[in-house]
Amino acid sequence: MSGFLSSRHRSGHCPAPGRPRVSPPARSVLSCSCGPLSPDRGCGLYEARAACKGTAVESRACCHICTGCTKDTHERKADSMDQAGPRVAIIGAGIAGLSCAARLRAAGIWPVVFEKSRGIGGRTATRRAQALRFDHGAQYVTAKGPGFAMYLGRAITAGHASRWGAPALGRHVGLPGMSGLAQPLADGVEIRFGTEIRAARHGPDGWTLSTDDGPLADRFDRLVCTCPAPQALRLFPDLGGALAHVEMAPCWALMLALDTPMPHLPDAEKLSEGPLSFVARNASKPARDPGPETWVIHASPDWSRAHLELEKETVRDLLAQAFAAHAGQAPAIAHATAHRWRFAMVTRPLGQPFLSARDGHLLLGGDWALGPRVEAAFDSGHAMAKALIG
């Protein structure tokens, strides 16, 4: 994989007859095959016709969510609340967190995922700028192991992924952007967007999670943390011995839209010297929007580290100059913006699929556990789910 890895509203749960009402937290959203559902009328999670465009989802995820609010639907959802397994919270809706959530859900455990941003995928990210879209995080994924290869096959069949470039390269991208690669994992999973967990306390009644607004009402038996290791260390400073071993490099990303195409450049190019590490013609990927030719340029780890605290506008101009030097001509820029990935790529991994703490009540993992690949995040998430299922 090039460059680096990859990673709302208030809704109401309807109680089934004879069951107590379940009060959901704010900004909770159920995801379906069309993407995250944003209910705007009727019965919260169970009526989202406008967002879901009439597509039904699997019964375990609240069957026929778009057909309206029915007694049968309520009973299915309420039954899921009465799961026999542990109550699990997952921090992060990137590939690791969603991989864990999907496997738990398949085992009958309904986790709650907390995501500080507005979308899924983590560093398998897609940035929108008016009519433009950029894969400003991971540029593609490859599969070495059978588990991730099987998942990619299912994602391709479902229309969420496609091959990019020569088949021998084994590169795959999400559809219609890299964040689409995470969508099959998110189907049916409760994700609370715009919720940044700032503290986590384990007590006799389980885990209490807090945001800037204070403690959440929920209590959880198990906690899975999939944020980058340096961020996990801030939440759990007592784990410094293990987490401090992990090292991650930053990456500045430049997003360009050009008035004039640059056909003399290859669609993807990995560079080993100079300020740039990877240059990709974003518009060359399958199912990308027609219009101005779009590019994503990743700065090298060393350059990014040396310029980490500069203003985005300054970095934008510096990287645009570096791209012009690489291209041998000044590009006709219609749009340009920069994004800083402070923890982009693991350079020294943990060396095992995940870290277990608090007598197994806390699991921490992600790509940083195994290596700088999206597949590593996927495998780490699966391993944590397997440990929880037993």
C-alpha cells in the first residue's frame, strides 16, 4: 500500500410492546448498504427513506429499515438489545474498529462504535471539496492473507471496491472513494459520529466513557480502542511501557484539481528521494467523478516531520512547488488544499495483533500493532473480536 494506512443527529429507538423503552445516546446512526442512515422523520432509526433510497438491509441490522416503522421491526431491534454477550464499546470507525465490530455482530454481539469525525474509514479516507473528491489518505490496498483477500472479493461483488491499475500490482480501491472500502464492515453497526472519547474509566459497573461534555450514560463490559498508539497513550498513560514502543510517522497530503491535464505523468508513482513520497492521479481510479483532473500528493515522512507545525496554506504552496518540479512544468491549479496526518504510518509496530490490559477488559489495536498496511488494521480488528468472542 502506498503512502500510509488505513480509520449527526439524535435518533430514537422504538420499544417493542411490553418492553421498556431504550434511550439511545445522541448522534447515533445505523449504517446500511447505501451508507450511514440519517433519519429525519418518524421513528428515528427505523424510518430513513430519504437517506437510504428504499434499500432494505439485513434483518439483524433492523430489517427493511426503509419501509417504515413496524412492530416486527421494533421487536427485532429490541431483541438485539437483549444480547447475551458482553456490552462492547469500540473507539474508532476505521478499518480496525469496523472489522472488529463486524465480526462481533456476526457472533450476535452488538457493539457501539464511537467516531470523532463525520465518516467511516479512518485513514482510508475521502475528502469532499464542493464537487471534487480526493482520496487523501491511503491510496490503495493490497491483500497478502486469505482473510483480507476474501473481504476484498466480497467488497468487489457488492460494488464497494474495484481493482486499480495492472492486475499484477494487486491494487484495490474503494468505490466511489477509498472510504467506500469500509462500508460493508459498517453495515448494520451502530456508529455515533462526532463523538470524541476524551477519557475512559473502568469501575465495578464497567467502562464509563467521557467526552468534552462529560460522562456518557452508557456502561460497557469491554472496551476496544483502535485510535493511533500515541492517541491511545493519552487515554491510557499507564500503558506507556507497551505503547511507547510503537512509532508512527506523519504525512502531509496535497489535494489538487487542475484546469489542464498532465498526461505525461503516470497515474501512480512512488518516490524514494526528495520531499514527495507518492503521487497519484486520483481521477484515474474507477468510478471517480468526471471533471477537473484531480491529484493527491503525499510528502515524505522526513519532510512532513520537518514541516509538521506549519500552516496548511504554507504547506500547500510548498508541496505545489515540489509537484511542479516533479512534473517538469507548473500545473494550472483550479483547487488546492493540504491535510496533515499527524499519525499516518507506523514505522515500528507493536509486533502482535493487539494489546490486552485491565484483565482483558481493554483491548487496543490497529495497523500500528502489525504494520503499515490496511490489511494489518483489518487483521488486528478481527483478532480483537475473536478474543472477545472466546
